[in-house]
Amino acid sequence: MMVEKIAMQAEEFRLLKEHVAESLGLVLEDGTRNNLAGKLCHRLEELRLKSFTEYYCYLKFSPGRDAEWQRLVPLLTNNETYFYREAAQLSVLAQEVLPALKERKLARGERTVRLLSAGCSSGEEVYTLAMLLLESGCFSWDWDVRITGIDIDPRVLDAARQGLYTRRAFWAADPELVRRYLKPQGDKLAIRPILRKWTSFVRGNLLEPGDSLVGGRFDVILCRNVLIYFAEETVKRVVDNFSALQAPGDYLFLGHSESLSRTETPYLPLRFPGAIIYQKRE
Ligand SMILES: C[S@@+](CC[C@H](N)C(=O)[O-])C[C@H]1O[C@@H](n2cnc3c(N)ncnc32)[C@H](O)[C@@H]1O
């Protein structure tokens, strides 16, 4: 059936843009109005709404708004990711952070390690972390290790839990490691059970992670290629949320094009060749 095209007025775009920024943190660029209208036309049709003002009200006030957000989020987010993304940072994690973390934990008589991939998309970062930790040899099986992935988009979380990837997802990964930790399944590669033991995925919003990460404490948080889509004040809010989940001395990794240099936060930059990471102040 042909879906009738409904135009989105500038004021309607402004309302939706504001609501999306408040709810998800994402900034909709001004040039995306027609594109967004095109993506949402069939929703207006299905909901029998006549305008984007009505859609805005539906999203804000209707009892069905939570379900509608779940439909809307995949249309707005960029889920681009792959295994071993930003290798220089991952080397710092393997060579500097994990050994320091192990030493700190042993000095306190603790054997727990908690990592969070915030904005984990379809799971490539979470499984990369599991591979990295296993390869590091820092944490034997008597350590209680957990790597949690959190994302707002239910569709990518389903893919993450399934753990089935096309070969394209491994272009930056060492083929030997790919052979060790994934097995061929049809024309794809499937995560081996050893990577599942430490990993799990939850749905949650980084602006309000409370419910999804209740009581969580994370030695290392990676939030890479997520904040780049957020407004500056939202970045501060998200980083404050991370700080509430971390103790002094814990680590935060952002993407290479993301920086806290313009934001007042409790984190200090640590500079390494080709990579900057952050550590929460003592
Ligand atoms: C470009 S991917 C980054 C994936 C991975 N971190 C990486 O660097 O390869 C950004 C992810 O952030 C998620 N995201 C965006 N806004 C979010 C929010 N408010 N709460 C949780 N996840 C969010 C998106 O759904 C998307 O999967």
C-alpha cells in the first residue's frame, strides 16, 4: 500500500528535535527534517495520525509512548561498530590499565573486575573486551569478571545476544584471534561459548541508567562513538552518571574524536602514544 507523504513543518521538527534531545541526548541535525518525515510517514499512517504535531503529542503523552520510542530509536541512532575498533586505545587497555587494575585489586584482596560498554550497539565492543581480557592472561578463572553492554536500541541488543557476525565486522581484528574465539556458521561467524561466560547485555538510556545498572560499580567504562551525537550539556550529564558508577582511580575511555576538554568533570586525561584515556580523580 502507498503511504501518503505528510510534510513536517519547521515548528514540528523543532518540537521533535527538542523532545529527542531531552529523552535520548541525540541531536537531530537541521538538514534531516525531510529525511525524518520520510522515515516516520508509515508510523503516522499506522497510528492514524494526521500530522507530526499529533505524532509529537502521541510520543509525549500517549499510554503507548514507550512502545513508540522503541520503534523510533532504531530510526535515529547510528549503530556503526566493529571488532577491535580504535586499536591504539585497546593496547593501552591491555598493556597499562588491566595490569594496574589487577595490582590494585590484589592489594585490596579483591578478585572482581567490572567493565561497561556504554552504547554497545550489536556487541562487537563487548566481545572484543572479552577477547582482550582472555588474551591478557591477567584474570584467571577464579576471578569474577563481568563485561556488561548497555544500549537504548532493542534491535541491536538482540543482535548482540545472538552473537552472529558477517566477516566485515572483523576487518580490524587479528585473523588468528578471530579463529580462536569465533566459529563459522553458514557464511557468518558465531561467538564461541567462552566469550559468553563473562558477557551480558541490558537495555538502558545513558541519560538515566539508574534502573538498568542499579548498584553497578565499574572499574572501566568504555563509551566510544556515542557522545559525538550529543549536545555539550548532555555530555556532562552522561559523564556525571558514569562518575556515579565509578570509584576514584577508575578508568573511562571515549572515542578518539570525543573529549572532555570543554566539560567540567571528575576525570583527568592520561596521554599515551595515539590514545587518550581518562581516570577518575583520587
Ligand atoms: C556508533 S555506535 C557505537 C558502538 C561502539 N561503542 C563503538 O564504538 O563501536 C553508538 C551506539 O550508542 C547508542 N546510543 C545512542 N544514544 C544512547 C542513549 N541515550 N543511551 C544508550 N545508548 C545510546 C546507539 O543505539 C548506538 O548503538
